[in-house]
Amino acid sequence: MIMPITIRAIKKSEPGRMKAASIRIGAIILALVASSLFILLLSLNPADVYIKMIQGAFGTAYRIKETIVKAIPLVITSLGIAIAFKMQFWNIGGEGQIAIGSFAASYFALYMNDMPMPLMLTVMILAGMLAGGLWALIPAFFKAQWGTNETIVTLMMNYIALKWVMFLQYGPWRDPKSLGFPKIANFPQNAVLPKLLGVHVGWVIALILVVVVYIFINHTKKGYEIAVIGESINTARYAGINIKKTILIAIMLSGGLCGLVGMIQASAVNYTLSVEITGGVGYTAIITAWLAALSAPLILIVSILFAALLEGGSYIQTVFGIPQAAAEILQGIILFFVLGSEFFVRYKFVIVKKHSAIAEKGAD
Amino acid sequence: MENNYISMKNINKSFGKVVANRNINLAVRRGEIHALLGENGSGKSTLMNMLSGVYTPDSGSIFIKGKEVQFAAPKDAIEAGIGMIYQHFKLIDVMTAKENIILGRKNSFLMNEKTLSDKIRDMSARFGLDIDPDKKVYNMSVGEKQTLEILKVLYRGAEILILDEPTAVLTPQETEKLFKIMRKMKEEGCAVIFITHKLNEVMEVADRITVLRKGETVMTVDKADTNPKHLTELMMGCPADLSIKRIETEKNNVAMEVRNLSAVNSEGIKVLKGMSFDIYSSEILGVAGIAGSGQKELCEAIAGLHPVKQGEIVFNGENLVGKSPAEIITKGVSLSFIPEDRLGMGLVASMDIVNNVVLKLYQKQKGIFIDRKPAEQKSVEIIERLSIQTPGIKHPVRMLSGGNIQKVLLGRELDSRPQVLITAYPVRGLDVNSCYTIYDLLNEEKRKGVAILYIGEDLDVLLELCDRIMVICAGEITGIVDARYTTKEQIGLMMTGTVNLMKEGEKSEHDNANNYTSH
């Protein structure tokens, strides 16, 4: 008699710290092995490719700077996303909040730039944060007031924000001197963030924010209330927490941080506003925030590693002459294993021998 | 050798590091009611979930009619004739009894309506089940729903029936009815396994009793050879005093007055219909009623969590209606509410004890920062005072056992020194020892002068612990009686609304009850 076998996923009782860590390390090793197979398929030496990737990210002072420039928006956006996620408010709207933040900052940089640099930059930072915060406040208000699904609303609002920037770029804000090319004029020098140690000061802002957000989440009343709401809205009600107000404040902060990223990217990286301003950071930050388990210090580390993966990926394109798609596949494989390992941290597989009553009857 | 209908041999099952069942043996004969007795966490449910195919044993064998079986899924267990009745009914409200019965059955699509109805009527008559096949589930009482569940599994060919704490949701009258059905099934040659921790029910209906303790079989005894005291000792592993003490206190002043309180739920249906009552300080006022009669809404209304449509709640000369939960907390009204899923309200499951204790402290702190130092100290005190079993104050409460979780919640609430304590189902799911710790704690508070509103499930406990019992039925008070002069049956009749002391006025009341209820 044949004994059919089924495999079932079973939730683990409580994964131990050591075990979880070993699963994660195992996933990275497996990812490298799987990527190796792919690299061999391209008739390249995997070890070479990996070494070049690391060199591409950290090999020279210039490349380290580039990696940091990539990491800055990721760190700040992840912090913003983490505040919302801590409350189990799924803010998928980072893209839109970045775009609107950069739009507001750009307005001052382009049309009210008659200020000394420190004031100019302060105004831009405040404008970016406020605009991003208010943009995020719309779905937060709907959620707090009528319990709408924030995932959908924040996502849809991304398109509105990006199309708005596109409209400006192709229409009213197009630079007349660009000879018909759809481009907004570059910012004047007083609207560009200065550099410190060779990298724009965004890195200082990011480091300060890591500390501030860490303290906010762990040591303030609001941070605690956000966590309580995220874990159990009923308990929050029961404890007398003003839920609506807390949701609005938390999401204002979340969107404000994303808006700040918009300002930094426009001012220090692109020197102008364009539809490419977000670079997909609003989505990538969801992955980094999640991988970092919403912890501010871990976000810093994960974001740098992620930026390194991006930089290393683009470097091997030029070194080995492989297409961009191939480099992206490698990034995809690594991410797939790392994210996939989270499943194995929580679940285990068991093999069930199916030697059941029905099978018995069949055998009779 | 096997005249046993079911036998489970050397069953082992662990969840991670927790051993739920260790070498358990259980044998159930044809035509017997077999009680499975044990405290919470003794492994009863785990064992039965293996018999019904929800879990697979780590090792050990299950024999049905002498033949070894292995269930990969509940479906296999149903095929083998095992039917489990869960505490929470798995019925579809908008369907009729008949539709619920045929739901998910093979070929049911082509079934002739009439033969089906006839078959259901036949079975109902045979087992003494009183069911109208065309009645919709939402029109049924809890007892009817349970009967329907039983009929459903019998229709699916079950000859072994597992009832998981079936009486928890029933009135005494409905319980009697259930016992009749169980006896009838026994006569028909079925085997009935009855999971419970209520000793009086075991003594009333069971033939043999298997006692589990800490995941192991203690022993199987015939009812004739045992008594409740003996069973308790087997269950707890030590001699036990099973009486709940009611502390007699001086009759005191009114701590809280509730006047004509009405509320509607989110669908606009009236859930509280003009309730009026007083709670005195140094008193435990019990609330009895069928689940869903408005208990939850009453508690939440007092705590400011449920909107009040009409009426007032007067506390220290002030009307609490319209105040925010935070304001009510600071005035000294404390709600220790244990909803069905224990961690749903009151505690934050993934946070540690300190972070749960700080929940009721931090709002009084000044500034924007939170200071966890006082909460750490309080946590240590609470752990000590209530002897909470935990590896430390930084341990997530989710990972504690039910009893300890409860103690954390109650400990925190008592720590805020409330004048009125509302406690709903505080012993739900707790083992006997923990129950008594909780009763003692409540009595201690009562002695200190706290007014306690105790929403209970077990009528025996209500009668022993409370000073007065307020019975509610469908959002209405059907009687407020003195617990010393009331019987379970009387309360049962009020729970179903058959008797309504509030409407009948003076006619049928005891003198004492009458004195208490008069405003």
C-alpha cells in the first residue's frame, strides 16, 4: 500500500535568538551559493564577482562616499516608515511623501531663493518635512476617522504625487533655458546642502535622526503609545490613549521624515526637482525597515548594507560587462533568500505520513 | 483483548520546549460517558485535538475499534467516526439547521430536500435532540446551537463524541438538557468524552473519569469509587480546600449608581436597555447572564469605552457618562476586563511586564519622556505579592501561562487602588489554584472597602463569592438577588428571562432581595 506523504508548515512556538540568527546566516550562505550558480551560468568566477561587489561598494574612498550617498535616503525613509509600522499603520506612501517633500522644498529653492544659505536651507527643510507630513496626514485622517485602509490610500497617493511632479516638470516649472528639454532649472548655490568630509551633510542629519528616532520610540510617552496602538488597539482604548490624535501625530512624523528625504535628494543629489527624485527609496525602505525589525540602530546598518548591495551591483556591471538585468537578478536572489529566511524563523516544515483511516479502508 | 472503543497509548506531544502530553494513556469504552478532568494546561485539549486530527502525536498510537489509525487532518478523524464539539460553535448564522448539517458533505448538492429533513427528524428523535431543521441559526439560543452541533457530527456518522467544556456557555436548565442527550447517546452505543473541570457535573453524568495533571495521566477511576474531594486532590496533586469564603462586611454607602443606562452596538441594536442598579463599597456585586447578554457593553460603558445612549453613571456625585477613559481612570474606576482572547484588551501581549505595568502609570508622569523605573519596582512588587511565575520582569507576557497573565493584569489594576473595580471573567481559563488566589485577592479588596462588579460565568462561584447577584438577560436586568438566599435554578430562570423580578415587582421576591433592590 502506498503511503502518501504531505508536508505541512507549522508555526514554531518561540524561535530562540541563536536559532533565528543561525537561520539568517544560513540564508545568506544559501543566497551566495544560488547566486554562484547564476554567475557560473554567465561563465564568470563567483568569487571574483563577490570580491568586486565588495570593492565596488567599499573599495575606494570615492566608492565609500557613493555608498553613503545611497544609504542616506534609505536610512531616513526607513526611520519614517518604521514609526508608522510600529503602529501597524502600513505606510506604503514613502514615494509620494518624498516627492511632495521635494516639491515643497523646490518651490522655495526656485522661486523664493533670495535668502542667505542657512536660512534658505532651514526653510527648505521645514517646507519638505511639513509637506511630506501633511501629505501623509490625509490617509492618516481617513484611517483615524473612518477606518479606511491606509495601504491602498497611501499607495494611490504615490501616483498622485509623482504625476504632480511630472506635471510641473513638463509644464509650468520647465526651465525655459533647457531648449525644450523637460527639465526644471537647477537650484542656486545657496539652496544646495554643503558637504562635510566629502559627503553632503545629509549623513549628519541621518545619524542624528537615528538617535532621535531611537529615543522617540523607546523613551517617550508618544513612542510608547504608538507601540501600544500597534500591538492592540483595544488595550490602547482601555488605557485611555487618544488613538486618533496619536495616529495623526505618528503619521505626520513618518511622512515628515520622508518629506525631508525629498528635500535632501533634491538639494544635495539632484540639485533640482525631477520625477526620478525618489529613486524607489519609498519602497526599498519598506524592505530595510522590516529587515531591521523596525529598530533604529539596525536600520542604519541594514540601509548601509543595502546601499552597498546596490553600489556593488552597479560596479560589477561595468567591470564584467554584464547587463544591468544580471546585476539586478543577483540582488534579487540575495534579497529573496534573506526575506525568505524570515518564514523559516517563524515556521517549520513537518512531514506527515498519511496512513489514515481512509487509506485503511482503501486497503481492505 | 480490545473491548475498548478508543484507546490512546503512550501519547507524547510537545510544542517547542513545552511538553503538553507525556505518555498519556486513555481508554474509552462503547456506551460510556468518559470525563476528562484536569486543570487548564493539564493537556486535555491537546490530547483531544490529537484524537480529532488537529494535531499529530510526536509518538504513541491511537486505536479505534482495535485498529491503529493515524490522522493527518481532522477530515480523517471524522471519517473514523470521531466528532468534536468545540466551545465556540462552528455554525453559519444565516443558514438553517439543515443547511449547516449538509454543509461540506459530499454529494450534498443533489440531496433530496425531503429525505434529508426526514433523516434529520429521525436522528433527532433517536437521540432526543430537539431541532427544527428549517430554523435559522441566528434565531437559535446557545443551547439549540449546541444541540445542532451535536446533530451535525452525528449526521456525519460520528460514534465517538468529544465535548469540550460544553456547559460553560449553558444555563443550568440547558445543562440538564445536554446531560439527557449525552445519556441517550450512551444508550445508543456511542462513546462520549466530556472535557471539563467542573466536579459536580462529572459526578452527575460521567461513568468513568480520567484525571490529567501536568500533561500526564494520573489515573482512571469509576465514578462509584470516587468523590469530588478525591478528584480535586488527583487534579491538583495535593489536598485542597474547595470552599470560597464570602467575607461578611458591614453594609456600606453607595459607591456607584447606574441609572437607566442604555446603549446600542455598532449595528444600532439595543444592547443595554435601561439598566439601573447600585454598587456599594465593600461589596461584590455579581453579574450572571448568558454570554452576550450585555456584560461586555456594561463594563465598557462604565469604563467610558462604549458610547452611552441614555442614562447616567454617578460616581462620587459626578456623572461619568461622556467622560473619556483617561478621565475615568484618574477618578479611581478600574476595569480589569478579560475578554475571550485574554490578551485582546488590557495587556499588550508582546511587551514585558514592566511595559504593561507602565500602561496605567505613564499618563500621570510629567514631560514627554516615559520613566520606567517606578514601573520596574511595581512589577517586582506585583510578582511577589501575587506570586507570579515568570523568568523576570522583562519577559513578554504572551509567554506566561494564562493564570500568570491574569495575575499581571489584576495586579496592575489593584495597584492603582481603585474605588470601583470592574472585573469580567477574571478566572476564565485559570487552574483551580489560581482561581482561589484571585478570589482571595478580590475578597481582600472588598475588605478594604472597594466596590467590585464581578462578571462571572460559573454560577456556583457567583453564589459563593458574591454578596448580591444581578441577573441580566438580553441587556435587561431581570433580577438583583441576595446570593445567600438564592438557588442556581432561580438564577437560571432569570438568565433566560422566564422570570423577571424587576417587572413582577414585590410578588415573588425574597425579603432580603427585595430590600436590596429597592432604591
